[in-house]
Amino acid sequence: MLMSFLKFLLYIPFWIMFPTFFKGKKNVPKGKVIFVANHRSNMDIVVLNMALLRNQKMLAKKELFKNKLVGGFFKRMGCIPVDRGQTDLNAIKLSLNVLKKGKILTIFPEGTRNRTNAELGEVKTGACMLAIKAKSPIVPVWIKKKPKLFCFNVLRFGKPFTLEEFYNSKLDKNTLNSAGEILEKKILENKF
């Protein structure tokens, strides 16, 4: 509730500093959903968080939490620290709990900011695993460019989809890779 109120208060100053148009909000279903977005900047977290008044939790690299001030900010933003160097069971458990409560979980499946000229970096399969385990819809999100002060940007929510063809499958590497190909395709289809 507090975060929703703060977002409401900060929306206009934020929009003046980072003018962003949010398209396709009607595509966001009520209840649990996983947002999967391309990742160009650390500001992506803030831009995506400001897009909706609904609370959302985001996976963020654990290194962001080393500094108490910065880490405290990211915790208030609803970030869940994840150890990208190994299977982080605590982050998985917390993420599934978010979905179980019918909330939004945001994941940047590239795993890091894309600093290349490629439209999308290598897509990791963690978002697929969570979507399959939680039987959650996924909404692809495309952030047109790296957010910069006083420069217009566009963020677009795509049509939701599920990975229900994998719900009764064993979650092995082949299954997750097949689901990951679908995820990558859906993210790129939402690009504009």
C-alpha cells in the first residue's frame, strides 16, 4: 500500500525526468503474472515499476544489495536478490511465493544489461521454470531504448501467453530450452 502511494506521489516528477509512454496496459491480466522484459539499463527497474500502480516484485542481482543505502532502496522497490552464479533456491522460493499470492513478478531473462548491438541478449530459462511451476501467464515487455533524463521513451506490454504445453512435463534442460525459445520469440514479437 505504501509503495502504491509513493508511486502515485512520484509519478509526475518521474515522468518529467524520464518521460515514458506505457502502451498495452490493457494486456496485463489481473492476478499473478510474470513480466519478462529486455534489459538496457539499471533504470529499467524504476521505469517498469512506475508503469503500474500494482505492486510488483523484481529479481535483481545480489550485488545491488551490498551497499546498505542502495540495497535498501531496491528492497523498497520490491526487488528479490538473486545469485546469478548458481541455482538460488531462496530466490526461487520467494518468487514462487509472490506468484502464489497472485502478484506480479518481473524478470529480465537476459540476466544482465544488454550492452551489445543485439536487440536481445541470450535469454535464460529461469522465467520459464517459474511460469511452468506456478502455472502463471507471462507478459512480454519491450523497453524501446535506454532510459535517459528528459528523453522520451516507450514501454510496451505485449499480449499474455502461457507455457501450458509444458505444465505436465519434466522440467529438464530440453524442456526448459524449448520453453526458452518460445519466450525469446514472444519478447521479440513485442519489439517495435
